[in-house]
Amino acid sequence: MKLIKILMSVLVLAVIIQFIPYGKDLTNPQVLSEPNWDSKETKVLFERACADCHSNVTKWPWYSKVAPISWLVYSDVQEGREYFNISMIGKQKKNKIANAADELEKGEMPPLIYIVNHPEANLNKEEKQKLLSGLKTTFKR
């Protein structure tokens, strides 16, 4: 009986948190600019591994609409866009272009939690090196 009460409480809580408005604005802002990519391959690799969080063309998966996961996804995308957003190159003050390649090189991007849900973002060593080289060339580092 106690287990049923706990399960019902969890279920009620799960339903209630769906009405919290945070993380519900899953729209993409207008693309204001795009880099002059050094190659089509760099662009494709970037789109595959980075663009969901670092551009204004995010593909919002089904789980991004279910709280509390939606809160985490929304927060990660907002932080990613604020840090480095290719859709705002030259328009965004805080675009930390130089650090983007460093984060990739150190293995901090894409984050493991993203790769788990997006296996296509798990670049092999050769792809990672091509993306790294392409980012450095594209952004003249």
C-alpha cells in the first residue's frame, strides 16, 4: 500500500512539473550570419556534432518537451548558443570562437551526455581532426 502511494505521488509530481513554463520555448531564433566554411566537410561535421547547441538551427528531440529533461536540454542549448553560436558570427559579442577548437581538442566537446543521445555526434579520431583543422582554418586561428 505504501509503495502504491509513493508511485502515485511520483506520477502526480511528474504531471505537475509539465506545467512549469521553463524550457518550453523550443523555437530557433533567426540565423543572422554563417561562417565562410573552409570546406563542405567542416560544415557537415560541425552540423553533425555541434550545431544543435551552437547554432540557431537546433533540432529539438521529443524528450526536449518532457520536464525535467526539457529543463536540462533548454539550459544546455541556451548556454551553448551564448558561448559560441555560428548563426551569430560577427553579431554576438561573446562568441568565443578561439575556445571552440580548444574545447574540441581537449575532448570536452561534444559532451558525453550529448553523445549518448546523439551517437552520430561521436566523431572518430580522423573526423575530429578534420573538424578541428577546419574550425581553425575557417576562423583563421
